Amino acid sequence: MISFKDAYQRTLQNISPLEAEGVDVVQAVGRILEEDLFALVDSPTVHVSLKDGYAIQSGDISTASPSHPISLKLLGTISAGNHWEGEVTQGTALRILSGAPIPPGAQAVLSEEFASDDGQTVTATNHSEPGRNILHKASDIQKGQLLESSGTQLSPTLVGLIAAAGHQHVNVYRKPKVAIIATGDEVIAPGEPLSEGKVYASNLVTLRAWCDQFGMKTSTSIVVDQRDSLRLELVQQIASHDAILTSGGAWKGDRDLIVGVLDELGWQKIYHRVRIGPGKAIAFGKYQEKPIFCLPGGPPSNHMAFLQLALPGLQRLGGLQEPGLVKMTAQLDETVRGMKSWTQFIHGELEVSQKGTTFHPIKPKSRLQMMAQTSGIMMIPEGIETITRGTMVLVQRII
């Protein structure tokens, strides 16, 4: 067996991102940039008003106040997206709406709450120093500036920035197509009649749900514990997918066949069995240069092996530079114990209050219910046996 740290490093070292594809910028949320992206235009393209008000020359109203109003000649009105022919000169003002271009000669915008007009004359009751309420050209985005680097995951606000910078399409890494194969004579698809000794393929559903959450395309199948059937399914699925997850049959019992079948196919086995609990039976390798993760069949082991090793691998395949679940700090609610010789993962619930975030370890009365209640996962690294109550720890957030 190898350590968790070694397994994690080997996973990422042996997976490269898929090729790029161009997508419309409005469909790019959650995708990973394949290239450095530079602004194509300035934003705004001209100086614009930040408020509804009056474009003026600052010196004209430098002494204006409610008790000493100053009158200016009203020249007209300009709104966003339009152009005004003329110039704001001494003693004049132009009614200007938010987003409208600043006219020649104007030095500031007097906010409308400090002025009024009767259609002919503007009455100012406050000053407005040069530059006041003006958004200057290229102050949001400057043409040619680096917007984001390759490997960045695009959020809704980043997509908006990219659109404002003149991009209609962006090149992003293609999302992986993942085949999820559940193995076992006892496993049946949800919805089928449940006979004695059979179990529904809950691992299959959970794995697909995780892949769906991260936008990966998936297909699922269930295969009995027969070498020929497993071999045929693996060969067929690897031809049409970018990666494979198998569930069950990864240990060394009489019916644990999946790793042996892959050995017969001549896959590049990178590791099998990792010093983690739960999830130690996981195997990882490549066949026809495509990653395959063989996950244990027990639900907690299956789930943890996927989250800690398979998911980061699939995320790297989709171009993510720093894969894995989101991490945060929390205060440990009770003392937890691990094993010195391996890495232990603890299921828990995260409680957020005004005092901060607390991690409550879950006592596993029911495996599936424990997993369903989990909102955070804590790691006890190899070499550490005890972490005491009250310690601030790093946890992974599930939901």
C-alpha cells in the first residue's frame, strides 16, 4: 500500500487536461480557461456619468450651497448610448443621465439631489469638484490587459467581465465523459423489483450525482461478476468515454475481479490499495491513455475514495489546476482519533454561527444515513493519532 499523499500526487501527475473547445461566453460558467485571456476593448470606451444629474464646470458652482444657490443655463439632455453635439461652457449645464458620455468641456457631474431645473435654468445647491461622479474611460477594463490566466474556473462575474472586455467566445477545456460501471451479482438498478439478497446500486447513483454536480457527462451500467462480461464492458466504454469509474470488486476476494481483468487487458496500473480509511481498496491506472479508477464496493469506502482521489483526477482531466473539494477552517467539537499508520477521514456536520464554524464528527450508526448527513469531511493525516476538541482544523465542505 502507498500513502494517501503519494496516491494523490501520482493521480494528478498521470492525468493531463483534455483538449480545448470553443464555447459561447454565456455558456462558459464553471468551465476552465484553456488560454490566457486579454481584453479586446476598453470599458467604458469613453468617460461616462455615474449618476443622474448635471454636467458642469466645477468652478461655476464652487461656492454653491442651499443658502447660496447658483443658477446655470440648461443646454439640453443626454442619455446613455447617445452623443451630444456641443460643449459645456462657463455658466452652462447639461442634464445627464447615468451611463451617458461626458460632454466636451464638462469637468464633473452634480448629482440631481443637489440641483433642480425648470427647463431653462439649473439651480445648484452644492459644489462638485473636478472628476466627481465621472467613471473614466478604461477604468473598468483596459484594452490588452490580462483578464484571467489559463486554468481559471469561470464564475458568473468573470463571465460578465469577459463579455464586457469584448469576447463572445472563449476556449475552455472539454469536460470529461465518464462511464460509471457498478459490478456485482447482487447489484440491481433502482426501480427494479428487489428480491432477497439483492441491493440497489446506490453507489452508482451517488457517483453519477457527483459527476453531474461538476458538469461531467456520464453513462451508467451494471455488470455481473464474470470476467468476460467485465472485459467486454470495459473495452466498449473506454472507446467512447474519457474516463471510467468502477464500483465494487476492487479488493482481493474470490469475486473481486475488476483489477485482475484490467491486468489481463494490459492497463498501466499506477497504484492499488492506499493507506486511507475508509477507501483503501481503490486502484488507479490508465488504459489506452485514459484514466480508470476502481472504487471499493462498501458505500463509505466507495464515497471517500471517489472524493479524495477519483474526483480530483477527473477535475484535472477537465483542466482544473487545483482540484478537490472546497476547504475551510472549523473548530473541532470533540476529540477524534485516527491511526498512526494511515490517513483517516472523518464524516461530520458543519455548524455555522456568529462565533464561527464548528465541525461535529458523526458517529456511524448507519453507513448510508451517516453519508447523507455529512456536510464536511476532516482528515487526520498519517502519523497523527489524536486531534483534541477545540482545535482549529481544515475541513472539506460537501454542501
